[in-house]
Amino acid sequence: MGPISMEVVAPMPRWVGWKNVLRDNKPDAKPTKVPFDARTGRLAEADNPATWAPRSAAERWAAQHVNGEGGGVGLELGSLQKGGTLALGGCDLDTCRDPASGEIEAWAMEVIHRFASYTEVSPSGTGVKVYFLYSTTVLPPLRAAMGSEYGKTWKRPGKEHPPAIELCLANKYFTVTDQHLTGTPTDIQPVDAATLLWVVHEAGPAFRATGKASQSSAAPGGGDALVARLHQAIGSNATLARRWAGDTADMNDGSRSALAMALGALLKREGFDFQETCALLRHCEHTREWVADKGEVAGARELQRLWDRASANTATGEPLPPPDTPDLRVMRLHRRPPPALPLDVFGPWQGWMVDAAKAAAAPTDYVAAPLLAAASAVIGNGRW
């Protein structure tokens, strides 16, 4: 998977026209960027390629229909090949640029540098959009980490258009301005799963909390190398991705302890040693409180217990061996008849059992056995 240019994407039928439209007549109503099918003039649909067209058609539509409020052409994100694995994604960094000076805030520059792909200034001039290529084979762990199918947004507090990071994989269009951001590649570059998972696990949550792209928590003990190994493991293990994201929906026990145990076992299975696993559990936003409250107390007894309970088979990923076939011959050796149960052990119940058995035309044993079981249950409950 190599880079491609906007010129290569231009003839692909995945373009729409767009223009600003007021959704209602309220005095404070704000315009919305509405996409249109360049061939029919009807509304375009993000999940319906039949409403898209090549760029040339979208440009012709825009030239004829865009009003004075603004408009242009847009590019639909998603798979570029029917049945293939190459897809187009985007990362929208909203309210990060000074339109007068062109200065971009540090949190956005960190994302731009990490993606290292073709980037444009948005129509408003106050944001930027990063376009990138990705393989659809990374979608299962990404979707598990995001908790959604096509993207995720992290916003800082604010009313209208607060600073935000929006990761988009499909079912959305991006407005295209051709205002290339100086210093970024001129072609759309491929990105790996680790970069996308970095946005989901690190940059997005940290930005929402602090406004800085990667300060959600201190780096774990192994530093960037350990984080890189973690992201690589998450990219190939959908279950690990779900647990790292705090997803316990398919677990019988959704407690903090159960999540920590499950995540620790998965990390061990991926080849992380005890110290690395502990560092990552401290780093994960969903287990760090458990580590502080329980895992590290009493000489880190619970962390050690977690590690010990993860078997060698869990660590290596090998299937558990089948259980030994039991040798049933021992059950046939020295076979003896069961001891007799004399009725006189039942005391005053003896006469009642004999009468009940006769009335039911059944052996006395049929009455005695359930009576004995009921008595045993009463005795057992009485001990508590």
C-alpha cells in the first residue's frame, strides 16, 4: 500500500457537491454543510455510492448551485476498492488554526506530525483535515477500541465549534479546499494501526481532558517502546483491544478486578513480562484505579496473584491440552454391593414409609431415599 495523490482520487466516483444551508428560520440558526448528488441534485448519502460522482461532475454542480454562503466539493471516506482492503480515512482537527496568522496549536501539530500525510486547511480557515490511507484489515480492533463502527470524536468543553479531534474511517464526507498545509506531504499517505490506535487510546482522551494530544497519563515504565508494542498487539488482537478500551460486555463479571484479571492474562499471552504487564495496567485508564486500590497493596499481592493465575498456555497462546482420559477400570475392580439401609434407622418414620410404599405400590426404598435426602438438606442448612 503506497501513497496516492488527490489527482488519482479525482476520477473515482466518490465526490459530492456541498453548500451551506440553513436548517431552520431561527434568528440564531447556523448554516450546515449539506452534501448533494452532483448528477441528480438530490441529497447525497454517505452510505450510498450511487449518490456520488467523479470530481469533475461535483465541480460542475458546485459552479452552478453554490450560493453566496459558501460551498464546493467534498470527498466521501471509506473503501476505495470494491472487495479490496484499501480505504480512505480522515482526521478533522477543529478550531486549531488562527486564520489570520496561520499558526496551528501544538496539540493539532502533534497529530499532523504523527500522521505525516496530506493535510488541508478547512473552508473556515480555523481547522485542518488530514487525509490518510488505511487497510480495512485493522477495522475489527479499531472498532472495538472506538466503541463505534466508523469513527470517534473528542471535544473540549465549549459551546459552538469547540476544539476537537474527529477520527473518521467511513460513512462521512470531508470538504475539499485544495489549500494544502505547507510542510505536510503532497500525497495521501498510508498509516498503520498503531497510529490510529494512538489517536483512540492516547491522543483523543488526553486532548479531551487537558487539551494536549498525548498527556492522558505518564508513559508506562517501558516508555514509547512498550506503548508501541502494546499498540501492535492491540492491532492484531480484537479481544485485547476491547479489554483495553474497558469493554466487559461479553464477560460474566464486569467488575474492575475481573477486567484487570482478563487484561493481565491477555497481556501475558501477547508476551509481556510481569513488570511490563504491571506497567501497562497502571497506564490503562480502566485499570489504573484497581492497581492503586488493590493491585499494589500488601506488597503487590493481587498483581502477583493475577500473574500467577495466567497459565503458561495463556502466555504462549497454545491451546490447552485435552484432559486425560479417565481410567474407568478402577470402578469395576473389587466391585461390592451397596450396604443395606435398614429401615430401623428412620425410627418413628418407619411405619409411615411402609404404609406410603404400600399405598403407592412401590418399593419402600423409593420412599426412604427422598426422605433421607430431605433430612440431609435440613441438617445441612441447620449448620449455617
